[in-house]
Amino acid sequence: LLLLCYTGKPTLYGSLTCQGIGLDGIPEVTASEDFIVNEINKKSIHISCLKERASSKFLAPFTSFSRIHTKSITCLDISSGGGLGVSSSADGSMKIWQASNGELRRVLEGHVFDVNCCRFFPSGIVVLSGGMDAQLKIWSAEDASCVVTFKGHKGGILDTAIVDRGRNVISGSRDGTARLWDCGRSACLRVIADCGSSINGVAVGAADNSINLGSPEQMPSEREVGTEAKMLLLAWEDKKLQCLGLQSRQPVFLFIGSDAFNCCTFLSGFSLLAGTQDGNIYQLDVRSPRAPVQVIHRSGAPVLSLLSFRDGFIASQGDGSCFIVQQDLDYVIELTGADCEPVYKVATWEKQIYTSCRDGLVRRYQLSDL
């Protein structure tokens, strides 16, 4: 079965037939009427529908890691040098592993309940995590020790962001607050937002010079480092997407979506993406946010993660779809293998893409296979 999904258009259905395997080990594939096979190798196949001028390239995983976790993998990240991965699972564990082969390196133990989010600091040797125990923790990736624990939230932490080089970090929680933390003193510098609705996603980005971030009502703490000229994006459960000046705390815009916002990311100093529970991906321009630049809707499955990638982005959804959109390509790259299992998170390093899935697998894709 072949499905090509495109923005604002009906899904195109067709079929592929394998006629055999060539001497070079590459399948010989033909497509049903209206479709053509443009290109095929051992890891990818490029299909077009000339009638609708639609085109997709399907990429199979280069490899997958099945021994890191035993249950659903809720989050993952790759270190800045590409050598290590960190992931959290519904089995309550958080682990550090070799990104090249999935070999287990460290187990990070200390959260009481599930770990919802984990990410590397820019150094690549320190990890930030947030859990359902309402605690934010910093870990050494070298010896698995927990060096800092932040307490103050009254509900589970759902997402985090690292400001600049990591002197400050931000957390978003089920308790409806976003907090700015001082890593050096293990202290909360300020509650940035308090809406009463769960904060599902947070993102920090450098603002374009044309954007007015406002001025802070009081002098920022000297412990705030790197917050100037930055925007904070908050994805709320109550269908709101809010952008604030990180240092000023002044509102930049408030956008109402079609459903709960699950995730968000900045594409540039003025462009951003946010995904909803009902499958919409909104692209907004901070300079004129009243109307979206575009709304991408491929299915009604929840948008679970969004990641800026090259001159485009990678998105994953609750129906197992994971795809790459790039401005310089006239086709969408579909990352296959998850079938209908939700893909919760995506991370990249150079030409390698890693995904975490409900089926308990970490999949690694290589764009060089295209």
C-alpha cells in the first residue's frame, strides 16, 4: 500500500509490487497506475504521482536499537558531538547509550515516577531531565551522578529548554507555570508564566531585531545569563500558544489554535512552528501572528514533536508518521518503520536522525542513504 499525504489535499492511494531482487541486491519495484518509481536503493524509494504533481521519498531506518528500553520510549536526545544518546521510557528508566550502536553506558536513577523529558546541555556531558515527580534534575553523563535537583513545581514537568550555554534553564509543568532556574545556585529565579493550564511544550529562540520584546518592569537578576533578546514560546493545553520576551516577561503575542498545543519550536528569529492534538502544524510569523503563514494538516493524529532541521523541519505524529519538509526539496521525506506506533520525539546529529517510539525502539536514519 502506498500513501502520499500533502497539505490541504486528499491522501493519494496506490500500490507497489516487488518483481524480485536485482543482482545488485536492490528490489525491482513497479507502481500502480498514475504512480512512477523515480529512484530506488536498498534504503529508500522515491515515488511520484504525475497526475497530482506530488512526490515523496520513503527512507527506511539504517539501524534500530531494541535493548535500551523494554517499554515505550517517551523522549530522547543526542549529544552535541554525536557520540551519546539519552532517552527516557515508560518503564520509569532514563539511560545514556552509545549513539553509534545503542550500547548502554549509564543508567540515571533518581526520579520517583516517569521521566517525561530529557536533553543534553550544549557541552554534551551534562543532561537535564524533568519528571512526573515535579522535579527537574541535572546529571553528569560521565558518572551518572545527579548534581542538581530543582524543586518548586506542584505538578509533573512536561518540557524543558536550555538558555544559551546553560547557566539558566526553563521548565514547563502541569501546574500551569513556566519557571526560570539558576543552575549554579539550584534556585528558581522567577515564575515566568502562570496560566492555570498545563504547559505541554516550551522553546527558546533568539529574536529578530525587528521584534519588540518590551522592557522588564524590574531589573533582571544578575544570575540571569543569556536571556536578553530571546523569545520564550509556550504551548498550552487550553489551545493557547503564547510568546513572551524571556528577559522582559512582556507578551509578544497570544494565538488561539484548534486544539491543545503539544509542542513548539523556532525556525528562525521570526518564524515558528507549533503542533496540536488534532493534527495541525501552525507556522507563524512573530511579526504578524494573527493569521498563520500556513497550516499543515496531514492527519487527525496528535502532533507529538517538531524540530527545526536545515532549512525546514521534522515532525512526528501519533499515527506513526514522521516526515521531513525542506524548502529546497520538491518532495517530502517519510521516515518509515514505526507503522502505526506513535513517534514521541526526534533528535538529529549531522546527517543522522534518531526517533523514539511507543514500540520501545530507537531508530536511526541516515540521510546519506537517500
